[in-house]
Amino acid sequence: MKAEIIELGKESYQGKRGQVTLPVLTLLDRTDGPRLKNTVDMILSEEQSAKLPTHESAKLAGQSVIVGITDISAGFAGRMRVKGDLIQLNGKPV
């Protein structure tokens, strides 16, 4: 999916071994042709998060990204969540 980064946020929850914080990219579908109406959240692993050149939301906002989606699920309040791989950021391999 070709997308635009809207925001890089963090999501926290209490896990079995303590507080867990996950980076979450909010993406807007920019695929040519038919597109998703709503934004989607992409949960990033530590590996994927480390591949991003910056961890500041303001610097990532508006940048284009291509993601390979491997899993789709409903998140809080039915909001769509995706998991997958970051393939390109601004046309450059990640």
C-alpha cells in the first residue's frame, strides 16, 4: 500500500511483564485508483521503528511510505490496524 504518514504516536498498555509502549504510524491511503476512506494504524516493531530516520512525529508527517501489509485487524472502536513491513520511505528502500 502506498500511503502518507499522518502521525507517529505511541500506544501503551499494561502487559504481564509491566508497561508496554508501541510506536504506531497513522497512515492515509495514497494508492492509485480506489482508496481506503479512513486512515489506518500500523503497529511498528522495535526493528521497524529503528529503521525510521527520525522518531519525531512532526518530521515524519507528510512523508510517503510504501508498506507491505501482512495482517489486518479491528482495533479500538473498530479502527483498522495493519501489521507488515516498511518497504520504502520517500522512494528510498528502508
